[in-house]
Amino acid sequence: MADIVDIAVSADSFNTLVAAVQAANLVETLKSPGPFTVFAPNDEAFAKLPPGTIQTLLQNIPGLARILTYHVVSGKLMQADLAKLKTVNSVEGSPIKINCIDRFEVKNATVLAADIEADNGVIHVIDNVILMG
């Protein structure tokens, strides 16, 4: 098996996420033993952001790191674990609303693929970038 970063790199649908993680200097963190639960926006999710948003974030590394760590939770939480919870606390510190009643949703995003296991946690692919607030 591979770690979270290696899986994201090899999947070829997380190019924007991988570039953002590299720019925010979070690669080593996400390669550490963890475990982590990552709500990973795919490239289409980043493409939905308003024009210029990604470039603005790449010029504001602390803000970018804050948004990225909002997509990460400490511990390995599979869909079955998350279904028992209403919220989880992100590594950034803010709560993330979870809804598994009709479909698996994380705040304003729908989970497209759940429970992708990695050596140091689990990835849930989401269709939107989740923003704090």
C-alpha cells in the first residue's frame, strides 16, 4: 500500500490538490504516520472555484494551508465511522458537518468515492472544495 500523498499523485485526478499541498509545504505532514482522514477534492472540484481563486491562494500560503488542513481530520475514519457522527474536528481546528442519511456528504460536498485506504489513513474523494464558515 502507499501513503496518502502517493495515492493522490498516482490517481491523476488530484493534480491541483497535489500542487496545493506541495505549495503549502504539507507533503511531509501527509506522508507522516498519521493516521489521517482526508476529504480530497478532485480536479473538477477545484475547477468549480471562482476564476483566480487558486492563483490567489497560491500567493497566500498561510491561507492555503488553513484551507487544506480543513480537509484533514486526525485518525482513520471510514464511512461507517463517520455515519455515526454529526461533525468532526479538522486539523485546522474548525468543525466539519457530516451527513450520511441520504448520501455521504461532508459540509457542502458529496463524497464520490469513500474508504480509499492508505498506509497512514483513508481518503474520501469529494466533489467540492469545502470552505470554513
